[in-house]
Amino acid sequence: MDPILLTGWLLLALTCGAALALAFTRRLVHAAVWLFLVLMGTAGLFAVAGAAFPAVSQLIVYVGGVLILVVFGIMLTSDQVLGQPASRVRHAGAGLAAAGALGGLLVLAWRQMPPEPEAVPAAASAAQIGAQSLTQYLLPFEIISCLLLAALAGAVAVARSKGR
């Protein structure tokens, strides 16, 4: 078996296993560790697929930024939060059914793919991606930035209301 293909399958198994553990863990500190493995596995899958820019972006933005914020948030919360949560998991059956349906659709789409994929264009450089983000795709880029700003403002509002 090709070593790159084997590496891809191992990264896929690691990422899926860590994602399942993340979904079912009941401790925030353990969830942060599982999230780290999921994000690193995703970056590894990007790298194995030959997509260097998304792999590095995944490492910088998510592992280097978001995960650090999550860890700081866990560290700065009260000691009560680090224990077991009081609520039980609800609607686990519906979640598993939705995940199974999505998995089935992914398998169906995978089986519909032609055996010989079409030629993929050469990977774009960071300069090309940046130029297209600020010329051809400026409107979607700005809409996403406004959406992220609204999500940040909503998170601050929820945090303030819970703190009172």
C-alpha cells in the first residue's frame, strides 16, 4: 500500500475517533484535548491531500488561535465548570440518526465518483488566494467577516447575561 494513502487512512481514523470522543466526553478539559486532536488530524488530512494553504491555515487559525482561546476560557472559568455537567445528553438517538444519514449520503456520493478522477488544477498559492479574496470574491469575504463579527457580539451578549 502506498505510504501516503496509509498515512491518510491513519489520520482519518485518528480524526474520526477523536471527534467521537469529543462528542461524548463530559469533561471540558478532556474535550479541549480531543478538539486539539481533531484539528491537528484535519490539518494532516489537508496536507496529505496536497492542500498546503488550508493545512497551514488550519494550524494557524484553529489550533493556534481558537483552541488557545478555548483553553483560556476553561482555565478562567470557575472550578464548578471543570467537574461533571449536571445535565444528561438529550436526543442522542436523533443525533445518531442524523449522523448515520449524513454518513450514508457521503458513502453514496463517494460510490458515484468516477474511478479515474479528472485532472485537478494546480494548487493556488497564498498570493493568488489573497488576490481572489479581495477582488473576485470580495462580497462573500465581507459577508463572512460580518457574520463572524455578529457571532462574536452574540457570544459577548450571552456571556454578559450569564454572568449577572
